[in-house]
Amino acid sequence: MYYLISHDSFMKNSLIIAFLCLTGGSMTLAQPNATIYDISGNTYFVSACASSDGDGSRENPFATLEQARDQARKDLLKTFTPPEGAVIQLEPGVYYLEESFILDHQDAYPAYSQLTIQGSDDGESILNMGRKVPMDEIKPVLDESILKRLRPEARDHVKVIDLLVLGIDLEPLPVLYKDLDGGQPEIFWNDERLPLSRYPNEGTLTMGELISPGVWWDSENLGGIFKFKDDRHLDWTEAVDAGLWLNGYWRIPWQSWSVRVESINPEERTVTHAAPIAEGNKENSAFAGIGSKYSRPEGSLEEPYFAFNLVEEIDLPGEWSIDYSTSRLHIWLPEGEGELRIGHDTAPLIELKGCSQVTIRNLTFTGARENGIEMIGGLDNVVENCTFKNLGGWGVVVSGGFRNGVRESHFTQLGKGGIELSGGDPVSLVKCYNFAVGNRIHDIGLLQKTWTGAIKLGLSRMHGGSIGTRQAVGVSLTDNEIYNLPHIGILAGGNLNEIRRNIIYDIAKETHDVGYIYTRHDMTSRGNAITDNLFYGSPHAHGYHVDDGDSGDTIERNVIIGSNVGAQIGGGHYNVVRNNFFIDCERGARLDDRGIRRDYRLTNPMKMAELMITERDPEAWYGSFPELIDLYEDKPEWPKGNEITGNFLVRCQENAIYEIKENGLLEVIEGRNKVEKNQIISADEFQAQPAEMIEFFRAYLLEHKRMPDYLPLF
């Protein structure tokens, strides 16, 4: 079944869009009130088994998406406004792409027509960008130096592939980079990702004695030095020249770094990094370099790390490593018959640039080094009921445009996150109405473990560096299920966004001090509503983490079970935490005064540059958020205008709301904020088990599309 938007609705929206173009987008784009008609469009059939001379009929289909697209473009030009639209129907099969399939302004359909690209209902229409490795290029290892380094049990199994012969010329891994996303390719066997060699295969090692945190504030630029505990390091001395990297949470439990090893000293039992892991200057060196910042200067002796990309550690079928000095891939092939493919191209499988009225449905995206779909600009483009798996980047990136989004799709086994969304105009607060609705996202962040999230919404900042690239105004995230993540659930920023009815659980599997929803560093992040969500199963995460001065959000009627802090407000302003259920948390809610210690003052130009309104329309901003008018003149380092009211704090270990560390300021901070009418309920008064509560709140949310106003009786 296909749909048609009425001519009157199209003309109305066309005039709005034209006006936006002429005025620079200084008005809000209205959501359409379209009349919907059932239609059938021109259908172009594509089959992975077809010959190149097909005509697009069911009996003689096209062989490629490009053939079908080009024919649809020709037919689109035959009439100015074709009411029949077009359908590109992919038959079941695997479609191997050598380059991105691109849709652009030539595929801009009018509002009462559309282009639909769809696979079979069973999801067996698969797009794959992995390059096939011919079996005759998979050869025995003859290099004696490599054979010497291989473990005895692996020598008869490991093969070698010359990547240059395949036309794959890789840049070496950087000396230092965050997480595991250094640009290495993805390796697949029969559509399953194969693991990069590592030690240990599961879990981590821990640092021994800290010799030096490193030097980073002068020309020496020396890496950190520590003593190792595990004798396996003694097997890696010959790997140093070819390239040995370690990944670890070297100083803080929410950011991992990969760093090349400069040397291993067997006599001293020390490892020296090739670069310092540091941010800052000598004066704040207590908070930089290796060694936990919470246990300076000696470190905790428990900093976790592991080694990876070692030929010495190929000890299981499927494992591989790359010698970047010779461009050779060493691999222990899995058992049985199969096909080996390498995903190394950084282009997405599908790219939409400035098109409109395009729907992509029932397709599986796999086998690529980077993203599945990139959607840039345009209007009313939708991805629905698709699967994204075994990709090195994001599933879908939506950048700009209006009413573009993703719904009812599945994301898993991804190197980065599931969905990245941006759009709207942060200058004039024009909404984009982009969306992510009803998606299931889990087991992602395999390469970029931290500061990614299942969904990234707009611009956020961490440690002075951008971890987002765009702004979001008027985006909706609703009815998504998110679970089993190494770090954050949703990383959010921007204005006038809605995060509603999402279920998030089992996150922060590797990290601490994060949030099911996390936002940071923006006192102008106003007008966001976080309502009717269910969070549980993550004791190392906060429910809603409003970190480092972030301000202006409304957190209402959410259920947070078993988290660290239910709602954490880190020194920001005008956040409203109202009518939430904080159950079995270490602390129900917390408001602190970190702005004083971290200098959120006008006299700190660097900090104010991050926090102040810049290049924005004063009429739009001060009209929507009048509290901003005097914010920067009224001690912005002191939290102001926050409300924590009407919440249920059930069986929380601590119920304290304020955490004020500056002497004599508690009464002042209390006078600038409102904390009242919160109900504290003890274990004697409420004895329901967590599993029972989770089941109840899940069912209630599905039935009523909201959370209850009062704590239910069990």
C-alpha cells in the first residue's frame, strides 16, 4: 500500500518552504495536516541475480539500484508532478555495493508523490559493502619472523593476505586515539564480524606500580610508564616495532584511550607509552596523565587495559591482526565453508542529499566500515523497518532537513551508535521535527565505546572537545528500546526536543558516572522535555545526568529503578525535576554547586564561551526563555531556578537533595532553588520486588502511553 498527500497540502507546504528559503529560515515550519490517499505507483524490480540488460519488470528485473533509480528519474521528468510516484522493489538476495548508492535533488519528489525503496517483508534483501577476498589470495604464512611470533597452537592455522594486492592501502593506526576507532577495517566471514586479536580474550589486565604519569606540557611530550603484572607482556617485545597498542581506562572511568607502546623493558617489567594520555597543562597535572585521577599520585593499581592487534594473540578461530608496516592481514579462518570480506570504504551504503519524499524500508545494511545511511537535508525522508548490523560506524545519521527520521528499525553490532539526529535552526529556534520512533538499539559501541550512545541528539561537549557536530531543535525521540551498552543510553543536546516513552536498561556496562540520558556543558540547552521514560538495571549510571552547568530541561513522570542517582543536576539552572519515581537508587536526586569550583564566572572567558548565547536571535531566545536575560549577571556559578518537586523517593539509600561543598552557601543555594513536596518512602512501607515493578511499569506504559501520577500498590 502506498500513500498520497493532497495537492492543497503540498501547495501550502511548498509556500512555507519557499518562504523559509527567502527569509533564511526565521519561522517555525508547521507540521503537515495532510490528506492521505491510497495509491499504487510505478514499480521497478531489482534482483541480485539479474543480468545487466533488464528493463525493470518483474519478469526481467534490473541488476542494480542505480539502474532502477535512473529509470525512475527519467519517468519523473516526463510530468512535472507525477501522482503515481515510484517504487524500487528489491527481491530477496544480497546486493554487494562497490560504492554508495546516492539519491540527491534529482530525487526530490513533490509532497503528493513519493519514492519508496523497499526489500522483501522478511528482511532478506541485504545491502553489503564488504570487498570479497579471493580464496587464492589467502595464503600460508612463510615469513619466519611471523611464524616465530605466532603461538604454537596457531601456526598451522593462521593465513596471510596481502592487502595491497587487493587494492586496499590502509593508513597506520594513530599513536594515540580515543576508544578503539582508529580507522582499521572490519573483517567478515559469512556476514559475521570477526574479532580483532586481543589479550586477554575476555576481561582486562590491571596496571601495576605507576612510575610516571607522562609529560605533556613541554617539548619532551613523554608517555606514561607503569609496571606490568602479567608475564604475557614478555611475549610482546618483538611486536613493539611492528606496532603494539593498548586500550584502557587509564585515568577516568568514562573515557578509554588506545595508545601505541614505545617499549617494553623485561628486566624492569615496565611498559612505556609512545604518547602521553593527558589533557591540560602542568598546573593541573594532578588530573591528567595515566593513573586514576581519584588516587593521585600513585594511581589505584586497578586501571583496566588490554592489548590488541597482535599476531601473538591470534589464538582462536576468527581472530585477526594487521601489520601496518607491511599491509598484511593475518587471520585464523573460522571452520567450514565460507566467504571472507573486508569492509574498508568509509562511504555509507546509502546517501540521501537534498531529496524529499523518500522512504527506505525492509532492508538490511551490513558489511561496511562506516555508516549505513547518511541523510543530509531534504524533507519527509523516512527509514522504516530496516536492520543495521555489522557496521563500523552509525546505523543512520540524519543531518538537517525537516521531518526526516527513523522508525521501527533494529540496530545491533555497530562500531559506533545507532542513530545520530540533528536539525533545526539554533539561531532562530525553528524546529526541524526530525524523529526516531519505535526503534530497538542494543549491543553497539564496539569501537567507539564512550560518548556515542544508542542515539546522539545534537551537539554535546566533553573535556573541551566536541563529541557532537551539529545542533538539534525540535527533534522527537519516542518509544525506543535501548539496552546492553558500554556507556551512555542517549547523548542529548539542543533545544525544544522531546524524549518520551523510551525504555532503557543495562547500560554503563564498562563505565561509571554517566546517564541513561546525558547532557552537558550548555546553559542555553533550554526547552527539552524528558517524560514518561523507564530506566533500570544500571547501578553505575544516573537516571538523567544534567552535567557541568547544563540547564533548562524538564524531567517529569519518569521511572528510574536501581540507578546511582535518579536525577543529577551538576551546577546548572532552571532544570525541573517533577513527579518522578526514584526507586532503589543510591540517592534519589542531587543538586550541587560545582560551578563555584569549576569557575562558571564571567571572569572565565573560556568557560563563558562554552556557556553563553552566541550568534543567536535575541527576540526568539529571550522571548522563549526570559530567564536568560539576567542569568550571566546573577552569579552563574551558583545554581538558580531549579525545581525538585513532587517526586517519590522509594527505598533510596540517601534522600539528600543538596550537595553543597562551599561553606556557608547552603542557605543561599536553597533560596535560589525550590525543593519541596517530595515523598520519602521506606522499605517497610514499600516491599515490591524490582522485577515486579519493571513488569508493571512496562505494561502500564504500553497500555496508557504515559507513566502513572502516583506510586501504585503492589
